[in-house]
Amino acid sequence: MKRTRYTEQQIISILKEAEAGVPVTELCRQHGFSQSAFYKWKAKYGGLDISQLQRLKELEDENRRLKQMYADLSLEHKVLKDIVEKKLSK
């Protein structure tokens, strides 16, 4: 996966500068990113505080773990079901 030059906290601070009235072209020149990157960041992180971003990351991590648990349990259930069916058919 491609690693970005900016952390989420840096991105949020750049977006806060834009909300404060700094022109987007000036921000792009100062920090060295493109306008398209700015608008992608704005769509993804617009309106978030750093604490909200941390909470979002925690929720995404918990969601990933729960999905993995579900996949593991589903696989175990399928294997046990196949074993029971084989024993019943004999």
C-alpha cells in the first residue's frame, strides 16, 4: 500500500487552515501538494477533529477484528456441519 507524505493529523491541520481563510492555491504551494489532493482530503476528512479521527480509526480497527472473528466462526461452523453430514450419511 502506498504511504502518504502527510499524516492524518497534518491533513486535518491543513484543512483547518483552509477553513480559516487561507486560499487553497497558497496552501498547495506552502505544503507541496496538488489541489486534487486537497479536495480528496476535504471529502474524506472535512469536518473532523483529531479526536474524532482517532475514534474513527478505533472503530475501523474494531470493525476489522469483528469481521475476522465472523469469518473464522463461519468457517468453523461450515467444517462442523460437513462433519455431521458425513457421519449421518454413513
